[in-house]
Amino acid sequence: MLIWRLAWRNLWRHRGRSVVVGGILFMGALLLTFGNGVVSGMERGLQRQVVESFTGDVVVASNKQVDDNVFISMMGKEVEPLYRISEIQGAVDSQAWVEASLPIGKNMTIALHESEGNPGYLFLLGVDFKKWQKFFPQAFQIQGGKFPEPGEAGLVLPSGANKELFQTMGQTFLPEGVTDTLLLPQEARRLSLKTVRHEMVLMGFSNSMSTSDLRMKISGVGRFRALNTIWGHFALTDIESYRTVQGYLRQDEKAVQLSSDQQNVMASDNLDALLADGGVSNSAATTSVAKAIVPTDTGKGSDPVWNLMLVRLKGEGADRGAARLDSLFKTHHLPARALPWHKAVGVIGSLAMLIRGALLGFVGLLFVVAGIVIANTLAMSAMERTTEIGMMRAVGATRWFIAKLMMAETTMLALLFGGIGVLLGAVLVAVTPHLGIQTGNDLLQMVYGGEVFHPLLRPQDLVMCFFELGLVVALASLYPMQLAASITPLDAIARE
Amino acid sequence: MNIVEIRNLTKNYPLGNTTVHALRGIDMDIPQGSLMSVVGPSGSGKTTLLNIVGCVDTATTGSVKVGDREVTTLSDRELTRLRLRKIGFIFQTFNLVPVLSALENVEFPLLLQGELSAAKVREKSRQLLLAVGLLDHERHKPAELSGGQRQRVAIARALVTDPDLVLADEPTANLDSETGESILRLMQTMNAERGTTFIFSTHDPQVLRYAKSVVHIHDGRLEGA
Ligand SMILES: Nc1ncnc2c1ncn2[C@@H]1O[C@H](COP(=O)(O)OP(=O)(O)O)[C@@H](O)[C@H]1O
Ligand SMILES: [Mg+2]
């Protein structure tokens, strides 16, 4: 009681200085809270825009896959095939902390120009459309046409892919019967609808000798709801067509297919032959038309080939989850390895981690600067009160009493000004999304946590803010406390 | 019985490359109930002597006993405890906690002791304020009191813990002579009524008549001892 009374009156007596320290605490707490809000918002945004729209928490690849960056790799870098999927998926799904898993195919393909012209390049995802939509609900918005039905072959083109193909090939693609020119790239809208194509000839771009080209129907066009400029480069196709293009054939399938006239096509249309021909464009004449094959995910030997398996976790972080899956694969001798999502998306993930790191660094810097200023001011205040403190010590106050007094003063300031700062910061975080600060820039979208700037404070974040504030104050008052407690009665008397 | 026994006490201060011999071998017994004045010119060692006896400074050599306890070997913690329970201080200036009222300043050492109930603390402190004639100023802050009034509050605070010994280093130096003499008369009264031992230092021969005994100090040595 005595200490709190003394502390309160001291603060009031030196109210000028109290306001200075309090002001720093207030601003520090405000920025700290807002900064934490931005980081949380960004994390949730990444969760929504990347993890829940495209990658899952963890990406499983073949153990032969060297490059971590399986999604946004440079052209020509092939993602290794992933074998023994049923064992891998079985092992992964049996973990209590795994929510769901989804195998996909992913590689670069070439879109062939069917008359004179340059080919285009396309990231292709081979998926089971029903399962993919269930795994990423709401991730993709169809604007024209539809997703292929089960057993149906077809290609779904996002706007980004369409735009890029137009730039490289000079051709545009829409599903049959779709006439909305707004779905075309902006630069292509003035062109006649007659030039719009409804089919695309894709050719695998892998080291495998059995890649083939395939005429695909455009089933739908649309956009990814999040980060469309990035994910929009990825076209979706049914997994059977994907495998045909990539030449991923099971042992039993291979026999059938090789006996057909496709053998012919494949022999002449593999990449070497094409390049030897001196051109890509004129090879389109002999393409086969895609016909979906009903998947037969049966026993080990006939396991279908994929590239990746996306895994969604519950109650486990991506990094730790990936590490746990890795040890799982090791103990079961499975030919797979696990990557946390941010490693699998290459520069996007690195950027996200970098921005997050920078934000946290900013908060940390704030922390340090505020701490130093507070420590300095408190130390000065202790020195100014040397005679008063020394006199109290002479009368019988212990060093601990003096330390507690200093602590009480800073605690009061921190609770009052810092508390208001945190609360105001929280209000600011709550209000900001309603201001509707928008961006079309994908990088900013990552910081904003979406198209609208949307910082976020969950109750645990708020607790964390108070904890961090307490930590700054505690650390900042250590030195002044020790300084004040080391003042002796003699220091007071010597000043007389 | 002696409340203070000093044997061969020396105190050196290092000063640059030389050493200042502030006390050069003091021997002294102070019986309980004394009202003793330490007299000497400025720089003679009065403050140094009182500080060592008052347990706020340490001896270089020699022995100092306060109430049977050898204080030259005590830790900071033990010295603090001794100051709180056995010794009262009255300084020249800077005596009071500026943010506490007169009454609260008197209460301060009792609250530090933390043994009496709040009501008892208040009652005892009021009694002492009454004794020094300042009960009607109990709510005043130090800044709202005159120099003499502040010294009275300091005396009340020094006495409130019923110490064995009260030390006052030139308590009247900052007061006009009339006020100074009233402070010394108050110490006289308290010594007579309560039997508390008082040691005060002064360089003013005028105030010697208030002391029951006098020692003269010169250049770190007692004269005529
Ligand atoms: N902290 C110190 N450092 C160096 N010399 C000191 C210190 N305190 C006192 N002295 C010296 O010790 C001597 C005695 O000082 P002091 O006890 O203050 O005398 P008085 O109180 O009688 O004026 C003086 O010469 C003074 O200069
Ligand atoms: Mg002196």
C-alpha cells in the first residue's frame, strides 16, 4: 500500500516525465498491437490464400525430388513422379493430426500452336475435380463453362493462363458456347469471337520418353479467388488426361497404349524429335483426342502415378507437420518426402516469410527502441531523486523496497498508458477492415491478408500484446531499478 | 551503560593520488541517555564520525559498537535493519519524502517496519506530531512547511520508532538562530522526557549550552580526550 501510494504520488509529482514515458509506452503499445495485428492478418491471409486455396499445409513429393520448390519452379524443371501413392496416403491419413490429403499431378506443359505460331507454356495441375473442389472449397470461381464431370476429359483455364497464352501464342481460349468477351484477356477483347479456340493441344514437357500430345476440350474458364495473378498460371485438367500428356503410364496401361496407333504419335512427338524437326508448330496434325480413362486405384503394382500429395493438418503447424511426416516416411520406407507449404511455393513462400520476418523485425525494433528510451528516462529519474532515495535508505528502507517502488511506478505507467495503447491498437485493428483499403497487387495482398487490408487480433494475440508490453517494461526497468537500489544514504548526504 | 563504544576508529578517503585522513583514531564512550554535542570547525570530521556511528558509512579501521553490536562487520542488509530499528536520523536538509504529508512522513519508518496495524501507526505518529507541536499541520506536504517545521517533523519521525540513538548532523545549520534554538530545546525536552540518546554536531559554539556533554573534534582527533 505504502509503495503504491508513493509510486502514484511520485508519478503525479513528476507528471511531465510521466507523460513522456507514458507517451512512449502508449505509442509503443499501439504500434506493437497493430503490428501484431498485421502479422496475424497476414498469417491468416496466407492460410486462406495459399494453404486453403492451393497448397495445403504440407506438400508431399517423391524422395527423388531435389528442388523444394515444386510449384513455382523455373521452366523445364520437372517435378519427379510420386509412386506407391496408396501406401503413402494410407500412412499419412492414419495420423490423428492429418485432416485430409489429396494427390495431384503437377508439371509444365507446352500448348502447341495449331497453325503457324509460337507455342505457349502452361503449368498444369492434374486433379480429380470432385476431390480437388472438396479439398479447396470456394478456391476457384468458374466464370464460363464448368468443371469436367467425373470421367470426362477437359481443361479449366484461369484468366492468368489465358492472358499468358494470348501473349505468347496470340490465341485465346473459351469453352464451347461461351461468348462473353469479358472473359478474354483485355488485349484480346477487340478480336473476333471467331478466332477464339475451344480446344487446346497440350504436349508433355518431361524427360520421360513417353510424353505425348493430346487435344483437350476447354471445359471452363474462371479465376482463383485468392492471388489469381499467381495461381492463375495453373491450368487444371482431369488426372487421366494429365497422365497421358506426361506419359505417366502404369505397367498394365502401357501395354495397351503402346499397341495402339499412339505409339506412332509418341515416337515422333517426343521433344527430341520435335526439336530435330526444327519446329513445334507443325506437329499438331497427328495429335490424339483425349478420352478419359476411369481410374483404377487398385493394388501396389498398378498404383497410379502422381507428382504431389497435398496434406491438410489439424492442430499441427506446417513445419512440424512436415518433419513428422518425413520421419513417418522413413520408418515405413516410403519413397516420399514432405515440405511445408512455404518451401513448396518457392519465391512466394520465401517472400511471405520475408515480409512476415520484416514485420516481426519492425515490432522487435520498436520493442528495443522503446525499451532503451524508457530505460534511459527511468534511469535519469532515479538519478534525479538520489537524495530522496538515499534519505529513505538512511531511515531504514531496504534496497528491495526502493526496487519495488521503481517497479510500481513503471507498472502503473505501463498499465495506464500501455494498456490504453494496446486497447486503442486493438480498436484500430478491428476498424481497419471496414475502411476497405484495397489492393490488386499480389504482394500487398499477402501483407493485407486479402484484397482488403485485414489485420486481425485473436484473443490470444491480445494476450500476447500485453505479455510483450510487460516484457518491454520489465526489461527496460531492470537497469534503472538496479541503479536506484544501489543508491546509498551516503549518496544523499554527500549532496547536501 | 554505553549505547555507543568507539575504539581507535580511523577513516580514510582516497582523493586522487593522496589519502584524506578524515578520522585519525577516535576513542569514545557514549552513555545511554546522553545529549551530546560534537563540536568542531568545518572539515574536522564531524559528519564522518556521525555517519559511521549512524551505520551509513563504514570505518577504515577500528571498532564501533552500537548497543552492544559491532557494526563494522555487518552487511548492508543488517545495517539497514539496524538503522530502521535502533537509530533515528535528522539531516540538515532533504529530510522528508516530498510526496508524503507531515503525518505520513512520521509514519514512514513504522510502515517500513510493518509490525503495527495502520490504526496504531497513525495513533503513534499523531502523538509525536503533537509532541513536536505540529499536529495542526499533519496534512501539509514538506513544501508547505517552513524549515523549522520540517526539522520538527524530522525529529518526530526519528523518534517514532523509539530508537536507542538519534543522530543529528548540524540540524540547525540551515535555520535562523531563533528557530535553531527552538529545535535544540525540543531535542532537550525529548531527551529529558523519553531518555533517548541524542548526538548532534555543530560548528556554532552558541548552541553548546543545550548539550549535557560536549566533545571537541579537530582534524580528525578528539581534543582533551
Ligand atoms: N567522500 C569524501 N571523499 C574525500 N574526502 C572526504 C569525503 N568526505 C569527507 N572528506 C574529507 O574528510 C574530512 C572530514 O570531512 P567531514 O566529516 O565532512 O567534516 P565536517 O562534517 O566536520 O565538516 C574533510 O577534509 C573532507 O574534505
Ligand atoms: Mg559536516
